[in-house]
Amino acid sequence: MKSATIPSLRVDPQLRADAESVLNEGETLSAFVEHSLRKQIHYRKTQAEFIARGLASLAEAERTGVYYTTEEVLGELKGMLDAKRAENARK
């Protein structure tokens, strides 16, 4: 597959200087921008999936009339966490 380019971006000189100031040794500004773009794409996809699951959950609750309190949800999550910690402690 051929590679593509991202449009060039005009920024304030201070923003460029700030970006360059945080580059790791041997890292290029292009690599930094590509990594940042990939992370933002992943974040936005994850956020959209989270919202979709929440809306589906709301629709299911409205359909069935079954709702859970905060205490019930947090209690179940705590139980899952405790079980995982116990499993890890046995290893």
C-alpha cells in the first residue's frame, strides 16, 4: 500500500518550539506528530465506543425498566477487582 501524507500545518513559532522541547532523544518532530495523531484517533474511537455502549445500556434500561444504583454497580466492580487481585496473588 502506498503511503499518504498529512497536510502541512502552520503553527505559531512558540508551539513548534514547545513541541521540539519535549522530543525524546533521536525523535523527530514528524514522528512526534504522527504518534500524537495516532493516539488522538485511538482516544476518539474509544470515546465513541464508550458513548455508544452507554446509550445502548440506557435504551436497554428504558426497555426493561431495570435500573441499577451506583452502589450496586460499584459493588460489582469492586468484587471483580477483588477477584482479579486474589487471582494475581495466587500466581
